[in-house]
Amino acid sequence: MLRFAPSPTGDMHIGNLRVAIFNYLVARQKGEKLLIRIEDTDKERNIEGKDREILDILNLFGIKYDKVVYQSSNFHIHQQMAKQLLEKEKSFVCFCDEEELNFQREKAKKEKRPYRYSGKCENITKEEAQKLIKEKKPFVVRIKKPSENIKFNDEIKGEFEFSPFEVDSFVILRADYTPTYNFACAIDDMIYDISLVIRGEDHLSNTPKQIHIRNSLGYDKEIKYAHLPIILNEEGKKLSKRENHASVRWLLEEGFLPQAIANYLILLGNSFEKEVFTLEEAVKFFDLKKISKAPAKFDMEKLKFLNKEHMKKIENISEYLGYHPRYEELLKIFRDESSTLKEIKEKFDKVFEKSDDKEYEQEREILKKEILEHPLEEEYDDFKKRLMKNTSLKGKKLFMSLRELLINQKHGAEIKDLYKAMKPYLKEIITKR
RNA sequence: GUCCCCAUCGUCUAGUGGUCUAGGAUACCGCCCUUUCACGGCGGCGACACGGGUUCGAAUCCCGUUGGGGACGCCA
């Protein structure tokens, strides 16, 4: 089984979504199930309703999953495991308070060495610990650092080896008895029998910790890992959640199609024979091992290009956008010259607004009168000839003002096509222009 | 600061010692199409970060420098 493990603490951003997509693709390729695990161990930071939003986005993108679990519902198991480690003396209770730890951190910084837990509480005797606990002194549980180096092979990045010093004696159970991320994650990956973990590269240094936890519990089945390079913004810095185009919601609101966004995120850091494809097509040729090891910059222009390509594939654009089917042909014209759904909508909505352009105001009035006084010709050429003859307008004055009369835009599609598409309701529009 | 990872056109990449005058896509520019704007067609600009090795031969292997990124929480 594979898993996608988001925390319900903020908006879904494209980095998360990419991880979800890759997990989905690989699960499909391997014929394994996909688990969605909501990592809600931090009560303080959980945001009500974010879990639902995440699942909605996954559904929207066509990422099918087999099961959803909340990490918090396994707290009793995590606590039991922590107890087990305590009994086996693979972990210890730690009474160091924030003040003490901050002091150690400051000290490490001053001495220009990385901060590690001092080991202060590691050798407290059981009796002493019992006594302090009875006195209601708050404590956490720390796992003892490993005795040997932790090695693993990353499917994308290759071999890694971490020393016990790097793994450190870290906290697995907080003072309120809830598990920390690494502990809950390591155990849940174990109990749901996860075969491969695909996640962002920011988790690389958590990996030896999680392996160490399972080792300490005596779990010896290997879990494979693949850490994806992160996505950078246009300036080459880490995409922060605050940046608009990092937010999936924002991209959707801007009129990017889910299938285009998915296409882009799969393409980023990859290369395939074809660049425009659907999620389902990608199942056939996606190769996790071929992903570039270097971080990739987000390129809005390429996304726009892909969005345009995917918009062309929409069969029934009026239905898709929720407009009356009589406007299908006109919407198709706008679709072919736009790069987002928002752009199509804006162009379309403008058609129904009153024109406020002064330049061709007079010409528009002349044309309007002429058009409304006579029945419309079947062919555009005949229509055009009549207008030229009866209004004696020509060139820009005729065509630009005519286009404005039709779609409230000086520039745009060929009038011939617009005429054909709009003929059934042309007079209606012009009357209100 | 310490540890780890990475490095080819502006951007995403192909490339695994000779086939590289470095290929594709996108972006940009030009031409064609077009009484406008786009689409489309054709063409153009444009990169192996730097310095040392190894080798008959290096974008490709090794070392260093530089630059970028990640991690260092009772966050995930």
C-alpha cells in the first residue's frame, strides 16, 4: 500500500498535490492501494474543515484512493508502542523543560555546532523518574538514539547513511501524551503495511528517525523511500504557501483545469515522448526513478500552454462553464484564443455589457441602426456588403466598430466566425450595446 | 554555523566517454496566414557555472571552487 499523508493545517499547495499525484500513479502501476492519512497530531495547528478540502481537491483531480484514516484515531496504539519502548529501555522519560532546551540550543549556536539533545535525562533511574512523575512534573518520552548508522536507499536520490549523532534522541511522545510526527508516521507506515513512501525532500532527514523507530520496535520489513525534489518559485526560492500560484485553490480560481495542473506537475522534473497527457495516460509511462534530482522552478507560461491544450479537449464548453447551450459556438471561439477558463468567461461576460468605448461610438450607432432595421443575411459576405453599401463605412472604422458591436472588443476573432456563431441572438446583443 | 542533496538555452529537460556543430518543449523574435488579436505553419535567438585533473578523446568520470536547495522543534 502507498500513502499520501497531508496535514490539515493549511491550504493544499502544488508541492503536496504533486506528491499525491505521484503516489497515485505509482500505486496504479504497482497495483497497490492508496491510503490517505490525515496527519492531525498537532491539535493546536489543525484547521477545521481542511481535511474535507484536501479530499475534495483529490477527487477533483481524479486521484482515487481506497481508504482515509486520521492519525489521531491511532493515538492509543502510538501510546502503547511508546510504552513498549520504555519497557524495553529503548526510550526514556525526559523532564527537561523549554528553558533548559532553549539554553542548550543557544549554547550550540554559540559554539557553532549543531544542536543535539544533551542526554541529561537518559540515565535517570526508574525510581527517580517515578518520583518526579508522582510530583506531577511534566515529561516527554524520547527514543534513545541508535547504536549504529542507519542506512537506506532512496529510489530517486540513491544511498544515504546517517550517524546516531544525526538521528539523535528525539521526542516521540509529547507532555500531553500525543505522539510527535515522526513517531506517529513511523508506526502508521508500519501498521498499514506501506511498501513505498513517496514524499517531499524536506522529509529526507526524518527518514532515518522513522526507520530507527521501527527498528527499535522490532519491525524488520523494509519500507522503500522516494524523496522528490521540491518546487521553486520563479526567483528560484522555495515556494511559500503564501505565494498565490503555489495554492491549488488559487490556480483553480484563475481558471486552470485540474487535468492541466496535474499534467504540468507530472511533467515538471521529467521528460516524456509527449508533453500533453491525462493523469490516466501518465500511469502508462510515468517512471519514478527518472525524476530529476535537481529542484525545478515553477513556470506559469508552461502551465498556461498546457491549460490551453487541455481546454481544446473540452467537448461541451457551454455546459462546462454553466452557460446556455445557444452560446456554445461563441464560447468555442473565445476558448481558442484564451489560456484560462477565467479569460473565456471574462470575454464572454463582456459581450453582455454596455460598451463604454468612445472612439467608435458614432460608427457603432450607424451600424446598430442599419443592422436592426433589416433582417440578417444567411451569409456573412452578404451582410458585410450591405453594411458597406448602406453605411459607407470601410476599413478599421467598419470592422473594428462592428466587432465592438458584436463582442464589445476591438480585437478578437474574425467577424465572419462571430457572425456565424452569434446570428441567432445577434440583434438581442446589439440592441443593448 | 553543522550535515546532506543538486548544477545543460530565460524556464522544464534529452544526453550515462567518441554518433554533440549539444536535441526537444515552452517563452521570446521574425516571416507566412489574416482588413484586427490570437490559433496555425515556417524560421531564428539561446546552454554544458568555474578551475584543475583522468583519458587519444569529457556535457558525461574524479577533486576543488562558486552558486542554489533541504534538514537541524514537545511543526508536519
